[in-house]
Amino acid sequence: MRALAQFVMRGPLQASGVAAVTTAVPLLFWIGAAVVGLVILRLGISQGLNIGLWALLPALGWSVFGGDPTALAVLLQVMLMASMLRTTLSWERALLGGSFLAIVMGLILPMVYPGLMDELVRTGVSFYEQYNAEVARALGSDLETVIRDTMNASMAGSYLAIGVGMTMLARSWQSGLYNPGGFRKEFHDLKLSPAVAVVLIATMVVGPFLGLNAMLLVWIAGTPMFLAGLALIHGIVGRKNLSGQWLAMFYVALVLLGPSLMILLVVLAFVDSWLDIRRRIKPAGPAE
């Protein structure tokens, strides 16, 4: 991947070509989004938008003619978050920008792609009626509504998650080429401010009472907090100079425990926003 980043940064022709081709090829759209993010982070928003236009063309093609908005949604997410990171140097603001865009996407997806949503809902209803009839009977007439909200939240949330991942990949490429160790330090230091943490929690709790999709809000508002929780774990491991095996065991536990550990990470991120846990931990060696 480092070789690809080096090739992309040789010039606009190489960057445009890679961005356009990888976005046009099925399942490689994420590379095109990361390439555009790298150009924005390194050369600025104007240059990045010029390269991004070449990726937008095939992304729009997939969206309009292929009926799949994934490439377009992820590309827009990365362009927004990379631009905010470039101008503010704040992962917190970049994540908030991505979350806001994800909520907007969640609201407009059913209107722009009604056929796609209807097909997903029919598939979900059929699945529950065939393989989980008890749940289908318990939900009754609400089954379709629950599945529609779930599909809507899953799509918008997935776009945000992939967008965050590709923005981080672009930042790691930039760091590897021009500032070794810079991304690692940024990620280890990632912490939400108390005000932002309160707003995110309030969004998850209060939003459903306002008639908004509860699953969408939990996914969108929970993503920055989950990422801050991951950063806290990485920061503690780095500050104590522990081996990578600790992180490996943590991610194995994350896979095995799933939602339970994810909720714990969100809680830890909220607590860390107030207490700054990393600052209270004595480093094993020289501070990073």
C-alpha cells in the first residue's frame, strides 16, 4: 500500500488515474476514496477536489445506473473528513462532520433510493418470516417498519464506518511518506471534549423521542465515541510500552464479546473525555 501511495503522489495524472480506475472497479472504491483523501491531506482541498472529480464520475455512474450509492457516499465522507482534518487538524471535528453527513444520508436515502430500500425490506421480512417466525409474529405489523429502520441505519452507518477507515488510511499513508509516526501519535492522543461527548450521548438518548430513527442515531453518534475508546486503548498500550500482543488479545476479545465490549468502549470514551485517563497513567519510559 505504501508503494501505491508513493505512485499516487508522483503527480496529478497518476492520482487521477488510480482514483478513477479503482472507483470504477467493483469492491475497490475504498482505494479511490483513500487516494482522494491523501491528496487533500497533503496538497490541499483544491488539488484534492480536482482529483476527486475523476473519482466522482464512476461513483455517480454506480449510483445512478447501478443503483448502488456506496462508492459515492464513501467518497463524499472521505472528502469531507479529510478536508476538515486538513483545515482544523482535529480528528474530533472531522468525525463530527462525518457523523453529520451520515445523518443527512440516512434521511435522504429512502427518498433517493426507494426501490433499493423496498427490496431490502422485502428481503428482510421474508427472512424473518421464514427463519425467525416467532420474532415476526411478535412484531406483527411493526416488522416492516423495524426492518426499514434497521436497513436505513445499517447503510448510513456502514458508509460512515468505511469513510472513517479510509480517512485514517489516507492519514497513515501521509504519515508514512512525510511524517513517520505522526498518525500513530495522533490516534493515541484522540480524545473527545466533554461538550462533544455530552452532545453525542444526548443525540442517542433524546433523538428517538423526537421521532428520529433510534438505530441510525445510535450508530452515527456512537461511532466517534467507539473510535475514541479504541484510541484510548491504543494510547494506554503505547504509553505503557506494552507489546503488540496486548492489542491482538484486545481485538480478539472485541470479536468474541462484540456489542458488550463496544458499549464498554463508548462508556470509557465518555469517562475519558472528562478525566483524561492517559494523562493520569505514568508512562513506562519516555513519554510519546
